[in-house]
Amino acid sequence: MPRSIPQDIEIAQAAKLRPITEIAGGLGLGAHDYEQYGQYKAKVSLELSQRPPKAKLVLVTAITPTPAGEGKSTVSVGLAQALTRKKVHHVLALREPSLGPVFGINGGAACGGYAQVVPMEDINLHFTGDFHAITSAHMLLSAMLDAHVHHGNAAGIDVRRITWPRSVDMNDRALRNMVIGLGGAVHGVPRQDGFVITAASEIMAIFCLAQDIDDLTERLGRIVVGYTAAGEPVRAAQLDAPGAMTVLLKDALSPNLVQTLEGGPAFVHGGPFGNIAHGCNSIIATRTGLALADLVVTEAGFGSDLGAEKFFNIKCRAGGFDPKAAVIVATTRALRHHGGAAKEDLTKADPAAVDRGLANLDAHIHNVKQHGVPPVVSLNVFDGDSDDEHKAIMDRCAGLGVPCVKTEIWAKGGEGGLELADAVLETVEKGEASYKPLYPLELSIKEKVQTVATKVYGAGDVNYTPQAEKQLTQLEKLGFGDLPICMAKTQYSLSDDPAKRARPEGFDITVREARVSAGAGFVVVLTGDIMTMPGLGKKPAAVNMRVNEKGQIEGLF
């Protein structure tokens, strides 16, 4: 990549954006179909998501993430920009960034280089207020729960078994565990509590899986906030909370329309974590794109073992989607890492390490194929790559019967993704997809966990802590056994041990905890130590941000 390329924020600030009225008009929308949020953003009508779908759906996923970064979201945008250049009637559908990572370790999160969604600063910061609405709805339920307990506790909630936390959209480790209600009777009932980041809130997952306003309200009412002393679940509906929560979320539920750097339409809506939740943008935004375009490009968090698995088994099942192709993003740097190269050596050509790391790519190709979806590998090119490394990757893909094309999207935008666009379009047009979920819902929770652990992760078996055994028995007894599962594990390995690279063998998965997200409609199964409230590092991205003398934001990314 040329070193002369400006920073992402400089590229975004220099871009000449099209008025959002033009973007909407290109989708066939009239003024009554959307509400403008300034010149370059709009909320489109919920009614559009109820129209019959006509587009083909393409997922972008990746191999197992590494410290070097693979550029999955950037490839998603670059593919969309290439489709713009090819005059394919398409829509891009992505997640919204969380303020926590933006100010924490990642900086900006509207993709990078010459493949971005814009206006970049707005999307990375307050955007149209969706995250604030979700945070407010979450905190309203928290407040109503404590008020209910304070004013007599008619539902009989055992304060030791309250499961509903508080939420804020910022990394703050000091909020993970706390005691609230101190100071005497007038200040409430003392109990343990804690915060999760908004992207990990069940309301975020509900928001992204809801079909419409009525479904949103019904799902909010199903939220389990805690249990009685007898072990019976207490739901948000028993606190009369869903109506007011829906009031806070009503406007946010409409998808956000923005554009790519090359003027193509993009829906950026919702943003659940890819490990603790399902890691996909909203069903409503995806459905809206399917109703308005001929091709929809979307992405799912982390590698195929996390985001894609949940896309196929949770989102597609809930939304009735039928994906026709999946792009798997790979890099030589990531494959060097999985081949055993040290972090400081990831930018140096190492064909032997790449060859050893190819087993990781094999696993992700297998994961996509077993869901009945044909894959295309996007080899994201970096400086320092060697021809031998590229040849080894492309030969491996050819041996597996999978198209593999080089992309230079970060440096060249849509131009660098034209070959990828051709490969995706050819794959879609072949019509060989036969999407199917990996497991039937009728299986027990343990059988579903066993299926994902062995078929997706490659584990030999699954072990359960005594706590997890007890929780699973209780969840089955309470009638939650027929829900899909949302596996929470490290994104850095196919196993539950982040130190295991490539395609580990001979390992077991250990389930340490299970809980229900009844409103979202899945059972969360936790392996390893999954953080729902991140913390800031010694030098977070925030320390480099400022508003300059021209009133422009600097340091966002």
C-alpha cells in the first residue's frame, strides 16, 4: 500500500458527498419515504422493510482475527464501491460503531482508506442517536426494576437473583461490578449490580432482530430481569415497562441511510457484539435493502466461527433470509500469525508460516460451505506480501474449488475490488447456494452446543462446569430449550483458548455459564472469559482526538 495515503479521517473530510436526497432517489424513494438528518443522513420508513424482497444477499466474513487486522468491514465497503462502479443496483448493510471501541483501542470504525461509509465523523460519534436511545431504554428498565423492588416488590423478585444489569456506551472497567442502593431506605434496596456496554445489551440484540414495532414491544416484554425465590423468571412485561421502552426506541428502529465514499447507498443500523451477541446489523435494515435493490452486501462480526455462524443460525432463521454467497477475507499477515510467526514479524514475508497457517482458512471455508453457501476468498493485499505467499493461498483455494481473488481496496477503493465483485456476481448467478441452518431447534441446548463446537470449532467434546450444568437444566425446565444458541467465546481462536492458532485439534470446549436472552430469542452459552464491559488502555484512542482551530475533528482515525 502506498505510504502517501492520508489518514482515514482526512480522506473522509476531503470527500465530496452527494446529498442524501440523491442517494434515496437512486433507490426509488420519494420524499415521503424518509426523514432527513441534515444533508447527508436520513432515516427511512419502516414500511419499506415490509415490501417483498427482490435482491440477492451476500455475506462478508473472515478468517480468525489477529493483531494485524484483516480488513473485513473495509472489504465489505470496497465490494459495494466496486458494485457502484459496475452499475449493479445494490445496497450495503453494516453495523453502527460503538463509542466504547471508538474512544478505546480502535479509533474510528467507519472502515478505512478509500473504502469508507460517510459522513465518517457522524457515524463514529452520535450519528442519529440510535445507541443513545438503546442505552436510555435499557436504563429505563433498570430504573423501573429497582423502583418495583423499592415499592413493595409485588412480583416477588429475589434481589440476589436479579440478572438485568445497567448499560452505558463507553469502556469503563470500574462499572463492571458494584453495590447500589446505599445510603438508607430512601435510596433503594442495596444489592450487587454492574454495567454492560450498550453493544452487549440484550436490547441491542432485540433491536437488531425485531421485525417491526409490534414485534419490538413483544420482545421487550419477554426480557427476563431476574427470578423469584422459587426460581420462576420475572419479565419486563410484569413491570409494565415495554410500552415506554418502545417509545424511546420508536424513531431509532427506522434504518439509517448514508453513502460510501463513491456515492453508493449504505444502511448503517444496529451494532451488537459478535461474541456475546449475534454480531449483525438489523433485520429491518437488511430487509429494506432486499426490497429496494438487486444485491445486498452485509457483514458479520469476527470470523466465520462467530459472526457468520450466528448470521446463518440466528439472523437468517429469524429474518427468513436465503444468502447466495459469502466472502471470506484473508491476509498473508493473518496466515503468518496462524502459522506461528511472532507479532513483530507479521509484516515480513514468510511463505512457510503462511503455508502452516492455511489450515485456518480451510476451516472457515468449511464452515461457510456446511451452511450450504458458496464461498469466495478475498485476499486482502498488503505491503510486504510475496508472490510465493499469494500463490500458495490461491493454489489452496483452487484445490478446494473456491474462487480466490486479490483485493487492494484500502488503497484503491472500488477499483481495487472490481475482480472481487466479478467473482461474487458470478458465484451468485450460478445459483448453487442451498442455505440451511446447522441444527434444528428441536435439539436440546446441549446438543446444539455440541453441534457448533464440533462442526464449527473442530472441538472433540464439550465440558460443563457445575454452574453451567445447573443453569442449562433450569433453562430447559423453564421452556427455553427450543431457542437457538448464541455461543460466546474468544474471537482469536477457533477454540476457547486465544493462544491456539491456525486450526487446533484435540481440544475440548468448556462451557462455564449459560443465560437466556428471552427477548432476543436465544440462549447465550459462555466459554472462556468474555468481557461485556471493556476498559480503556493506558493510552486510548481518545488521547489523540481534538477539535482544531478550523472546527474539524482530528485523531478520530
